[in-house]
Amino acid sequence: MYKCYKCGEMKERDEFYRDSSKSSGYRSICKECDKKRPKKYNRERALVRYHANKEELNKYQREWYQKNKDTVIQKQKAYRDANPEREVLRHKRYREMNRDKLHLMELQRNLVRQRDIQEYRLKKYGLTVDDFNQLLKKQNGRCAICGTRITFGVGKHAVDHDHVTSKVRGILCGYCNVALGLVQDNMETLQNMIEYLHRNRKEDNDRIKNSK
């Protein structure tokens, strides 16, 4: 029999919660008295105890989880299967409360995915990320045609190469790479485009002058 210091009654051992920090192995107040205490007090006490033994508790939890991993996963799955509607509501509340965090995580995943895709494309030309950065450094970190700032893994950019010899020519932004592809590297077509723009620009300037 044990005496509860709160109510003063003598009770059986199973009427007390276990507590490894006590010499007896049980709390000094009975379960009934413990339940009557304000929940806020219990939370504050638990937080104080957690922060005082944070590393030790985290280590214990990790070790316990590794030993009981299969059992925990099975119980969690059984609970989800038995409570599908509650799980839907739980996920919905979590998304609402962590909208910014989830958005940031999605951006980070997309960035990693984009870097992986670009690394895979570099292998087609026998290049590594370091090779790419060296080429880009020679171009002052910019597109070799328009001068747009380029960073590996961010935005659209491409390794430009000669389609006849397969020789790597430089690093281009996505727009310039598409433009070269559309004209099929035909310098005559590109020159005609330049002359076309100059001609129309001159006509526009003359029209403005005449209207004044």
C-alpha cells in the first residue's frame, strides 16, 4: 500500500502512475489526484522536464523507435484504415496550418529536381557541373548571346553545341537556345532578321520625324 501525499489516502500500487525518476518507481500522488490537477500545470511540468533532459530523451526515443519500427508502422496503418475520415481532416488541418512551410518545401523539391535533370543533360556532352561552371565563368556568368545572368540549377539554360561536329560552343539562356534552334544555326537567316529589324526601325523613326 502507498500513501498519496495529495489526498492522504492509502492505495494499491496500481493506483499510481509509474515514474522512473522516483526511488519507488511510482509517482507520489495517485492517478485520481493527478487527473484533477490543471492540464496547464501538467504541460508546463512536462516541458521543463523535457528541456532538462532533451538530448537523453531524444536518444531514447530514436532507439525505441528503431527497435519497434515495424510494430509502430503496422499500428499507424491500422489506425488510418479504421479512421479514414479523421485522417482526411487531420491532413487538411495540417495543410492549412503549414501552408507557407509546404510551399517552401515544394519549391525546394522542384529546385532539386531541376538540378538533377540538368546534371543528366550535361552527361550527354561529357560535362560535369564543374565543367559547366568553368565555361560559365569564361562568359562572366552570363548567356553568351544576350548577357542574361545564368546560375546552374536555376531557371532555364542550355549547353549550346554544333549539331555537325557536336563541339560545345558555350552556355546560353533558354530563349537564345530556342532562337538558334528555330533558325537551325543559319547565319544568313539571322542576318536577314537583323536587317529586317533595322529596316523597320528606320521606317518607324522616319514616320515619327515626319509627324512632328
